[in-house]
Amino acid sequence: MFLITLTYKKPLADVDRHAAEHMAFVAAHYASGEFLLSGRKQPRTGGVILAKLASRARAEEIVRADPFFREDIAAYEIVEFLASSAAPALASLKES
């Protein structure tokens, strides 16, 4: 399991200019089953993605494909963790 955080490096006007392309990128990873949850930070300084991925290398590959990365809009942090506890509705995400 991976937590990917984005922190904007450029003004929101630049973020907004590339937001539609970024959201298409996000939608594609939901369609593949890799992204589980995502959204904006509050206040709007970046975003957060929870992803179930095969490896850290895959997480890095995904980050490099993000339009926000390509346009140097955001800095990224990738945190790998083992999901050992979960709410009943999310129990299927726990590591066995």
C-alpha cells in the first residue's frame, strides 16, 4: 500500500491550467484498480492518493507519468506501508 502526497510548487493558476489533464490521469488509475482514494489537501496546497500497487518502482513510474510532475507543478512524497488494521468496510485492503 502506498500513500502519495503532492505539494504544489507553483501558484494555483498553474495548477488549474493542468488540472483537467491531471484528473484524467487520476481517473485512468482508478479504472486500473491501482488508486483507492484521493483528494485535495485542505487548505488547497496539494493532494493525497492512496494506492494499492505491486512495488515502489510502480509508484515511482506512476508519479513520473502525472502531468503535475511533467510540468513541475508539484513535489511528491511516496510512503510505503503495510496495512495491518482497517475499518470493517476496508478490511479487504489489509496485508495478510
